[in-house]
Amino acid sequence: MSITLPRGWRTARVTPLGELHTPPRMTAALLRLTVQVVLVASLWRGLYASTGSTAGMSRDQAVTYAVLAVLATRIRELDQYSGRDTVQQHMHFGTIVYWYLRPLPPQRYYALRALGEQLYGFAWASAGYAICLAAGVVQPPKSAAVAGVFALSVLLGQWVLYYIMLVIDQLCFWTLRNGAAIMILVFAQNLLSGVYAPLWFFPDWFITLSRFLPFQATLSVPLSLYVGRIPLSDAGPELAVQAAWVVALALFTRLLWRRAARRVISQGG
């Protein structure tokens, strides 16, 4: 017995199906992810070769954090550009107007596309995590409570990341092109969220600055909870901050959607 999704929810399948029907892209993604994990694990093991602890973190914690950071970036690392379905492309070719002519509101269409992409990316990250855990590359959570809090924090972090990406896409309604903004965002997101290196390796002023921005809530908080850098006793306030960012960004992007609808134009082809 097959399950038929409502028409609106079928939108979530668009990008994953595009990936699944393009084996070369999946092969390239697998090779890139494998190389990244191997290199990152080797790098951090080499950095800890002559010391047992740095910045209050052991070698196993550092390697686990770094590998999980690589896997987490895969959750939103899908190619919309080749399918010509980015907001930037729609604004350039004038096809953004069709988002407002469909029975499905543009807000819901965008959200469903992002949901499908995140679920597909989560499947990649989960498979990679299972393999790395079985191979001993990453350490398991210290307890079931840590695993549960980590899972909740990951959910909130991906929610925050969704809204950050949405804000950048919404800028196209005022700038038409946001290529430079995306490049800046990706760098800021990776740096301030702890993808390149855990934040506690940075100076105090940098850590203080990052606390006033939403990037830390996307990745650094979940991974810090997983490796034990943030103890369970401090998990409540951290989760509350993540939830606060979700609410604040949700309200902000809702306002931008309303104003963006007034600026819809048809330009180019």
C-alpha cells in the first residue's frame, strides 16, 4: 500500500529527487565527505600528538567535535543552483512572480523545499555518523540524557540555520543578486558557529561577540553539549537561547515576507 502525500508536501521531494536521479553528484558528494572526515580527523589527532589536553578539551573530544561539524554541514549542502531554483536565479530571470501565482504560498513553498533538503541531508549525516561511530572515529554520547539534549539542540540549531538562510535569500527582493552576501554568510556561519575550529580556541573578545549573533546557536551549542564542553546542568539556558533565536528570526522573516511581496517584479528572460 503506497502512501500519497498531499500536493503541497510533494514540494519537499524536489531537491532530494534531483540528487537521487543524478548519480555522479551523489558519488562526488560521498567522496568529498569521506575526504573531509579523514583529513579533519587526521589533522586534530596530529595537533594533539604531543599534548593530552588543549583549551580544556581532550584529543577524543576534539576529533569528535571536528568530525561531527563536518557531518553537520552536509545537512544543508545541496545544489539548488543546477536546478535553477534559487531565489537569486528566480529574481534574475523574473520567474519569482510564479511563486505568487501558485495555490501554494511562497512562504510555505520555501519552507517545504528547505524541509526536504534538511531531511535528505540529515540522512547523509546520520549514515556518516553511524559509520564513524562504528569505526571509532567519534565517541558516543556519555549518557542517554546527553543524547536526548543533543538531539533537541540539533533540531533548534537547524531551525535557526533555516531562518538565517531565509534572511539572505529574502535580501534578493531588495538587491536582486546576493552572491556576495551568500559568500560572506557562509564564511561567517562557518567561522562563528565553530565549523573551522571550536570557539573556545578563539580569544575571549571573539567568543563574547559570537554570543550576540545567532551563528553559535546553529552548531557550536549542539556539538559542545555532545562532547561535554557544556555540562547537562547548563543545557537549559543554552536551549533557551536557541529557542529565543528561533522566535526572533521567525518574526523578522515573517515581516520581510510581507514587505517582499510588494516588491515582486518580472525582470530578464
